[in-house]
Amino acid sequence: MKVQSYSNHKKMAPTIYYVALALALMVFLFTIIHVQDISNMVHGYWLPILFLALSFSLIFIGYFARALALKAQDRAIRAEENLRHFVLTGKLHDNRLGLSQIIALRFASDEELETLAKKAAQENLNSKQIKEQITNWRADYYRV
């Protein structure tokens, strides 16, 4: 596996974004294009309405499945990083740190976590700034 760093740590889920969403959009566009052709059939407008509902539901299911999975991962990361910070320092993360900051701090090594967490809280660093200041990268291969 490739060594993770700031320049290559971002991941995409191509099956979700490129395959499933593309198929749902194809069904939606096909239905819109052929609504008039289908409406002349014996069943009237029920079939195009069914296909529109199906394509909308596929798009929404895909979106919410991804969004909810990421939200669950974010909650797990927050808990893990609070525990890690507590084990290393004897106290939880500063209340001024937001979720995106805590998620960025997960890449910091144990040696630099406390210093970087204090600096992030005091200077209100965003996640990109935090990641750029990490000198000893701690890889996370499980998040997608």
C-alpha cells in the first residue's frame, strides 16, 4: 500500500459517484426525454410518473447512504480522537475545536498532537492549515 501523506490522503468512492449516480441520472434523463412517447401508450402518464419517482428515489438513496455513512465515520473519529487526546494529555480536546479540525488532527502523530491541537484552537486553524502543519503524518487507510 502506498505511504499516505498530505498530498495523497484524499479518497473517492468511484462506484458511488461515477457508476450508481450516472445510472440513476440516465434513468431520469431517459424518462424526461421520452415522457411524450410513453404518454401516448395505453397506460397514459402512470408509467413516466413511475420512472420519474424511481429515478428520484435512486438519486436520493445514493446521496443519503453516502451522507449518513460519512456522518457515522465523523462521529467515530471524534470519539477516537477525544480518547486518544485524553490518553496522551489527561484531558479531552478543547471545546473550541470543531469537527473538521478534530478530523484533521487525526493525521497528526502522538508527539505533535497536543501542540497542534492547542495551536488549532487558539488560532482557529482550518482543516487544510492543520494538515499542512503536520510533520509526522499518521495514516488513516480506513476512511473513504
